[in-house]
Amino acid sequence: GAGVSQSPRYKVAKRGQDVALRCDPISGHVSLFWYQQALGQGPEFLTYFQNEAQLDKSGLPSDRFFAERPEGSVSTLKIQRTQQEDSAVYLCASSLELNPLYNEQFFGPGTRLTVL
Amino acid sequence: AQSVSQHNHHVILSEAASLELGCNYSYGGTVNLFWYVQYPGQHLQLLLKYFSGDPLVKGIKGFEAEFIKSKFSFNLRKPSVQWSDTAEYFCAVILSNDYKLSFGAGTTVTVRA
């Protein structure tokens, strides 16, 4: 596809359920980012991949959050035992290379997660 | 910790009015600055960016932003808005030796026809 795609677009989970959010970056993009956007706030960094390597997971809020990108393309963000405070829009972005001087981060439409 | 502040939460304008959205950051080192826009129902997309050189940056759709280092500011401007400029606008920063975007809380702009 022409852009970053994410699925599902909307997810409703009962508290305690596990969820998996998928990101398909732009083909050939080396860098992949996950951001979390709470209601009324700007996106906040969660984690970063360069190809299949997770180089930065400093933004993951707890050990319930886990991300992977096993083949260096599609990425999955998994949240275990969801809590109400996990309700947010989860954004994925990709860029051709790491250096932001030369490469824009292209964002997907996001997955809106609601935990009841 | 670095932060990005956007002064206005919601701005309502009439068509042809001028727009200025404030953005300040709290970091003393070298930064790269961005404005992103999210139109209703669409993805976040880059409006303009500043890395170095001329502090007045021109972006898409007639927007411009001015980097004032002494004020730690990067305000967004448009001389004459259109109804289609209705959107949410986010200011963002990347530190010079970093790669992750730090966003402000966003400003919702509503342009009345």
C-alpha cells in the first residue's frame, strides 16, 4: 500500500484481556515507531525498531506492553491484562532511515483501544 | 525532562482571518522542530519542519513557522485561513542526537465559513 496501515482501527477489550495491535509500515522503511495518544494529549513515544531490532523501549509504560517486529516489516504491539488506563489511540509510524534530518516519520491511522 | 507546550487548546476563527499558534519547548540544546496536522478522519501528516538555516520556514498549504531560539519558540502562522484548515495541529521536537518525536498536547482549530 501507499501508506502505513494499522489494524484493527477500533478495539474494545474487557479489563484483563490481552490485545494485539498490528502495524504495516511503508514497504522498505527501516525505522518503525509506536506512539500512544491519550484523549486530549499529543502522541507519546513507546518504542522504536530498526529493522527487526528493538533499539529503544524506554517509553513502554509497564511490562504488560510488548512489541515485536520479527522479520523487520510488520510490527505487533501486545498489551497483556489490559487496564482502563490503557485506553488510548496507538499510532504507528515508519521512516526510510533513522536520521530525522533526511527522513519524515509517516503515521498510520491509529488503533483506538477502549478498555471497559 | 523535555516538554513541548502549546498555548491554545482550541481556536475558533472565521475564514480569511489570520492564524498564529504558539509552541514553546524546554530544552537548551540543539533541537529539530516540526508542526504536524491531523485533518478530521485523516492521519497525522507533516506540515513543516526546521533543522537549521533560515529560521522562517515555509510549509505546505500556505503555512509558515518562525524559530526564535532566544524564546525557545516555534510559532505557526497562516495569513488567511480557509474552512479546509479545520484540523488539530501538533508541535513536536526531536533532540539533535535523538530520533523520537516529543509532541505538544495539540491545538484544535475550527474555521467557520
